Amino acid sequence: MNVYLPWALAAVITLSGCETMKTMDVSKLTDVGGSAMKAMSLSDGDITAMSDQSCAAMDQKNQVAPASSKYTTRLNQVIRAMPSTVNGKTANYRVYLTPDVNAWAMANGCIRVYSGLMDLMNDDELRGVIGHEIG
């Protein structure tokens, strides 16, 4: 961590004579630096906890397709060839019933596909998108 301090100090000294720096709020630069350092120091546990919270919030906000849904049935067929674990986390596939065209995955294995995307793609295309999101 101390390796970055001399570089940050050198950048501030170098830029202090620039016209732009005279009107810039330097405290915001230190805030950004602090945020970057915090992001670099997140543990796997921190990331999993944030993923758990975000996934639960998204599941509350969106309508999750029931097990009897044609979308869930199709997704279950599509993911047969997909991994059941991702980086040691059990994959948790669900469909959101929405016309939006989207899919996403989180570090905790939470993988969500939107029915609007499923309406536009065949199974191979869907596998490609899901694989991309997992990657």
C-alpha cells in the first residue's frame, strides 16, 4: 500500500502548477484514491456478502419466474451443459419475468436471465450470453 503514496504525492506536486488543478477540489482526488484503495482491499468474503445482498435485493425488486414457468423449464434445459459451480460457489440460476433484454451473474453464483432476452434468442445463443456473464 505504501508503494502508491509516493506516486500519488508526485502526481499532486506535478499537477499543482497546472491551470486545471487551480480550480479542482483536491479533496475529491484523495476521496477517489481512498475509494480505490478500499476496492483493492476487499476480501472474497466481502465480495460474496455484497453479492448476496445485491442478489436478494434484485430478487425482491423483480418477478422471479416460478418453477412451473415455461421460462424456468427452458432455462433448466439450457443450463444442463453449464457449470453447477462457479469459482467454488453453487450456481443459482433464475429467470426474471420482464420484457427487458438482460442477463447477469455475481461472484456468489447468482445468475439471472430476463425473459425478454429468452424471447429473442435460441438455446445456443442463450448459453453464449450466460457463459459470458459467468466469465
